[in-house]
Amino acid sequence: MNGLDEALTGYLTLRRGFGFKLTSQEARLRSFTRFLAERNATVVTAKLAVEWAGGGCGSPTWASRLSTVRSFCRHLANLDARTEIPPQKVFPPQRRPTPYIFSEAEVLDLVATARAWPTQYPFQSHSLHCAFGLLAATGMRSGEVFNLQRNDVDLREGLLQVRQSKFGKSRIVPIDGTTAEALERYATRRDNRVVTCSSPFFIVGDRGAALRHDSVHRVFMGWAYQTGLRTKKKRGGPRLHDLRHTFAVRTLTEWYRAGEDIDRLLPVLSTYLGHTHTRDTYWYLTATPELLGHAAAKLDQHWEARL
């Protein structure tokens, strides 16, 4: 292990001590240190950082790759004064993709399709059906659903405990009665099978392991192409993560329609979704014309009250 590798290990240990998982960032930075080793570089220069960030990948990720390296370089600069921190705004900023907001009919069709999807293992269709339903009903992140443990689920009280999710945060996610009933039916089927009855995971693969993200993603993409929401001729389209966006947008829309105090309730939604800042939740206001209309009307009322 060379000096840069040792420094990277120390950097990752330090950041993870503050609760950051850094899974994708570690993969990037390991790639960066290998890049430096191939060039016999023992000191990071801005030129090398920009060269790595802009190579071997599509342009939409260049800015985020350089941002990852910049954070590491700031750490390195405390260890080696020769370290150059690459400048900002070398590449165009990565644009946040516009979310696709599913209709209620589309969500129901997705969940029903997952239940009937042909799979290699007989029980997997039940797990897929449960996973898609829970993603749509709670707005949880996919990893939170796949990693949910049996002990994290209290169906009597209607509570799910999400442990050590993004940014190392944990939270309690309440669910309604219909969701709890659907999870109870799934759990009964799961526990009637010898292979899955002792699994520590709530939603399981056929052999008791956690449900794999690639399995769920493959079914979602198959459904999206099957329904025409995605096409091979057109780039982009709905993503699995858009179920989370849809949940947030629907919640905000229902609150606006009911005349609720959004400023008071928004922190509640932020906590429910596991956001670190309410500004992350405010971004959902741009997702639909109806929400923008409600936000504009609220702004008009605010200024009228001040006149």
C-alpha cells in the first residue's frame, strides 16, 4: 500500500466516523488512486484530478467525480502541502434528473405486474410484489426496504424502524392499516416456507437472503418498457427512485388541497423521508404544475398580507 492509499484509508475512516457511508465515493477514490499509481504520481495535482474526473465515463458525472476528489484533496492538503486542490466549475454542474410522478393506476399496475412476473424462484414474485408495494406506500429508499429486518417491523403498532440509512441516520416510519395488513399476509406466506422462515430479513429472496436490488430493478425496467414509459429510441424515463418522489409529491399535494399549513408540516415529511434538511424536501415542490400552482398561490397570499 502506497502513501496515497494509506491516506485514503484514513480519510474514509475519518468520514465514516461522522456517519457517512461513502460506498460509491470509496469506489471512485480507489479508482483515482489507481490512476495516480499508473502514472507514478505520489502527489495529487489539479491537472491529474481533472484528467481522471473527465475520463472513462459520461459527461453528466464529471462534475460529481471532481467534487469527490476535491473533498479528498482538502484532506490530503493537511498531510502534504504539495497537494493541489482542483478548482470548482471546471465541468458543467450535474443536473438533477426531473422526477417522473406515477399515476395511481400506474402504481397499481406495477405492483400487480410484479406479483405475476415470471421468476426463477417460486417465492420471489411475492417478495417483488411486497417490495414495490412498500416503496410506493411509504416513499422509503430502496435500500431501506431491502435491508429491513424482522425485528424492525412492528405490524401491531404499524411501525417500521429504519436503521443507519443515508448519512447514518435512523428513524421510525409509521404505516397505515392497509399497508400493515398487506405486510402481514406476506409475512405469513414467508414463514410457511422452510427456506425463508428463519431469515433475519423481512422481505426475502427465495433462499432467505435479502432481496437483491438488481432483481427488483430488472423487473421495474421490464415493466417500464412493457408499458411504453421507457423506449429504446428515447433516452431516460421513469426510475425506481421515482416511487419515492411520487409519494412525497402526493403527500404535499393532499396537504395543499386540504388547506394544511405546509410550513408546519414540511419538517414532519422531511423526518418521515429521512432528509437531513427541509430544503431537500422543498425540491419536490417543482415536480408537478399543480404543486407549483399551490406554492405560487401561497406566495401571493404572503405578499398580500404584507401590503
